[in-house]
Amino acid sequence: MIAPLIAFALMGLFGWGLFFSSRDLPSPLIDKPVPEFALAPVQGQTDGLATADLRGQVSLVNFFASWCVPCRAEHPLFMELAQSGEVKLYGINYKDLPDEAEAWLEELGNPYTRIGADLNGRVAIDWGVYGIPETFVVAADGTIAYKVIGQLTRPILENQVMPVVRRLNAENSGSMTQ
């Protein structure tokens, strides 16, 4: 009796995996405060990143690494976003060799206001990162408002991420004038 139940449960999990992508996994941290952390800067940078840096304005936090192919593909979007000035962009470099992280930023450019080096991956675990790249929208009050699992593309940026950023900015502006 137990064997058929286990087989049925496994078939259900397999079926769920076929029809739902990892992008559909909800984050348990949505509407919760950013985890407490303080990271040293990536080699070649002067400023690290800490929880306190993510309060006071709407921002994006991107987990990336030099060895991550989708990170390289999404990087030009972050460069554009940084030039637009519409939202602050912070980076968390995940389990990267210091020399390689520095070379990657020198080659592709640095769109980040600040970058922390998560050398052992502990901060990524606290944020609930499944695998990189992952990008989070952080509200001005320091809560996580939205999460993108996987490579950020122009349609995802324009149709999902930036509407959340703009809504949060409008809410933040409205609460400041009241």
C-alpha cells in the first residue's frame, strides 16, 4: 500500500516539474526584510555591500558570477539600466575567484553602485537564491518586493521588473509628501 502512494507522489512531482518552470517558484522572502548581511567589496572595488545600503530607495540586487553564462548575457541590460539612472543597482558576486570577478567587471563594465563578494555563498543562502543569476527588487523600506530567477531579459525587465520598481517609487514618493 505504501509503495503505490510513494510512486503516485513521485509521479506528481515529476508532472509538476514538467509544467512549471523554476521561474514560477515563489520566494518565501517576498514582503519580508532583506536578510542581515555585510560583505567586503569585490577585489578592485572600494565599497562592499550591507543590508543598510538597501534602505531608503527602491533598488535592484543582482546575484552574479564571472563563470555564469546567463550573467554575461544579462549584463548589457544592467549597463543600460545603470546609465538610465531609474533605479539603483547593487551586485552580489557569488562564489567567484577574486581575480576573475575583477577581470569580468573590467572587461564588461561595472553597472553596480556597490558590490559585495559572497565568497562562501552564505548570503545567497540567506536570500533564498536557487542558482544564479537571480535579481531582487528591494523596496525603500528594505523589504524584498519581487524576485526574478534566472537570466533577466528585456521583456522580463520591461514587463515585470520595472513596473514593480515604478509602482514602489510612486508609493515611496506619495508617502514622503504626506
